[in-house]
Amino acid sequence: MSSVSIIGLGNMAGALAGRALAGGNAVEIIGRDRAKAEKVAAAVGGASVGTAGVAPAGDIVILAVPYASAAAVVSEYGDALRGKVIIDITNPVSSDFKELLTPDGSSGAQEIAKAAPAGAHVVKAFNTLFSNVLAAGSAEGRQLDVFIAGDDARAKARVSAFVESLGLRPLDTGELPMARTLENAALLELGLVAHSVKHTNFVLGVSILN
């Protein structure tokens, strides 16, 4: 099992913390608002509360903050993240959900990786799952797929093992530049929410035909 620090206090942070604890992982919740961090930890039961700006305890650090602040958070922790696996779950989408906010040819994960210290490895994961679906852990009895992308094979293996501990299926999509495709997939989901499906109770997944 893994030792995980979750930076962020929103719905995704809570859903990930709950599933991680159920999977036997050690979980630390970190947020600038300590009272709210304690509330999130109490809601999921069994999580510890870390101090914002202090080195995260987990070997895996999950960025569950808005994309606009993600790189700044990584820069703030600096060398405290050296040797850590950083899971980027963010989606760099515009406020009208019509476009990505990253430079052409790049992705949110790649921009975040630029802010990470040497020896830290950024892996994109969980960005195509809505928090309500993630909290449920399955869709009509079907295991949820978690698409991952990253440049370091060992970091991806650690993330894959963590995903499996949550009862989910990791699917490796390739190196970190594939994160842009995953972020576009999230943009597709938001388009479906806005124009056809009208809710977030759905998933993107892969059916492997025999």
C-alpha cells in the first residue's frame, strides 16, 4: 500500500481520500484552511492533517487544486517534493469550458512538471473521472478506468499500484505529452455535460473485445 498526501480540500480530494483509505493506504490531507482540512479528514475517517507549506509525508503527492494554482503550489514546496511521485489530476480548461488554457503543444501536466524539482516525477491521472463517480468506485458494477501518462516507468508503476488499491483499473496511455489528450478528453466530458448528458453521472472507459 502507499503513503499519500492530498493537497486540496475539494470534492475530488475527499473522494480520493475516501477510496485511498478504504484501500488500506495512509492518507494525509493538506490545505491552507486547517479547519476545513480537519473537516475533510473527519468526513473520510482515518486521514491525518498536514500543514500547508511543510514537506508532505506521503511518497505520492496528489495535486487536487485548481489548475491555475497547481504550478505555484509545486513551486512553493520546491525541494520538499524531491523524490516524490506527483499525481496531477487537474484540468486546464477555460471558464466557459470551451478550450484548454495551456500553450500549444503542451499540457497542464507538462507545465506543472516544469515547476517540479529534479527527482520528482509528474504522472497525469484521475482527470477524466467526476468526483461523484470516483466516490462510488464503479459504474453499474463495472470497474472504473483511470488513464495515466508519465515519463518515468517506475513512477507510473507506483501510480498504477495505487490505482489498483482503490479498486480501479489503471490504463497507461504513454509518456507525459499524452496528458494533453487526456485533458482534451475531460473537455469532451464537460461538453457532454453542457450540451447532451446534462449531469456528471457517467464515465469514459475502455471495453476490451475478445
